[in-house]
Amino acid sequence: MSKLIRHLMVVFLLTGLMLLFAGNAYAYLDPGTGSMILQGILGGLAAAVVVARLYWRRLLSFFGFRKDKPRDELPENKDSSDTDTQTYASDGKYGRK
């Protein structure tokens, strides 16, 4: 078992124990606190949507809905005259090729 999984198990176990033995808080939650909680939940959902959108193809291939296709080879520059280089003209001035 990897260290990461062991650490996550310990964190979940400790969190569960804290929730199991939690006492009454007798606290007041004003409307500002409720709106902060709602804002945090909506922000987390928005972040999850952005991450899912960025990695959509990987998620589909992970769950088996799409097979990975090999990447096509990139085209090579065969003509070097397309590059933007400076040349020295016969009249002593620099110009673009």
C-alpha cells in the first residue's frame, strides 16, 4: 500500500472520529455565514466543472467511453525561407527576407 493511500486513510479515520465525538456548539450562524458557505459550495462546483472540461478526453478514456487515438506527427518545416530573419542588403541596410 502506498504512502499516499495510508495517509488518506489516517486522515479519513481521524475526521470520522472527530465527527463521531463532536459535541453541541450552541452557536449562532448569521445570514452572512450562510452565504459564505453557499459561495464556497458553488465555487467548488465551478472548479470541478472547469477541471472536468480541461480533462474531458482523459476522463472519457479513463471510464472506457472513448479509446485513445495516436497523435499525428507534426509537420516539419521543409522550406527555411518562411522564417523571419534579418538579412544584410548590398546597400548597407538591414531588411527582412
